[in-house]
Amino acid sequence: MKKILTTALILSTIFVLSCSKTKTLANRLEGTWNIDNRETVNGAQQKSDPNIGNFAFKSDGTGSVTINTVYNTYTNTSVNTFYWSNTGNTLTLFMGSGTKYYKVITNESKKQVWEESYTVTTSSSSGGTPTTSTMSEKYTLSKK
């Protein structure tokens, strides 16, 4: 009987802690977050883009992302809306026809760091060996 109670106590503690991590992330996300830096890796190419826009999260599970991309002297501003959900350490953004799954690396009230990594395999146009590359996107954000 003692083992059953101990097991039940451990399982309920894990359940409560995992739910509180989920709720804490959701509560912290609400509001506007400045994109302090976006790091992208496409195979061997790496790029860092500071202060390029912001994410805005609403409590109803919707939001928007504004990205300013600079080409020489021309700036293109894109705004996309999304639906969002989360678990304790994953943020999911549903945008248009695509879904982004970000691993939450840092979850603080004034700072967030998220990363998404995936592998892309491209076939050769000449019928040769397909190439595989790893791509990633990492956001460092601060609360406005």
C-alpha cells in the first residue's frame, strides 16, 4: 500500500509541475516581444539578423509576427497572423499552410529563446545523389 501511495504522489507531482510549466509559458507569452536577434543556419551558411521585428501574442491563442527584411536600401515589412499553442517546452505556431515547432530554450518573463531545427533532403535535377542539409532558426526575444 505504501508503494502505491508513493507512486501516486510522484505521478501527481509530475503532472502538476508539467501543467504549471505549460501555463507559465502561455501566461508569459501574452503581449509583444521584440525580436532582438534571429539566427538562421542553412547547411553551411549562417546568418544573424538583429532587431528585425516583433511577435505579438493574444490570450485567445492568436497572434502576429512582423518581420522587416532589409535589401541594400530597401526594407520589406511582412506581417503574418498565426494561431499558437504550447506545452511546457514547445511553442507551436500555425501560420497559413505551415506549422512551426519551436523548442523553448529560455522561458523568462522578459526574455525568451526559441529554436527550430529540421533536415531537408533535395533531389538532384540530374538524377544524382540527393543532398541533405540541416536548417535551423533561433529567436532571442525581449518583452516590450
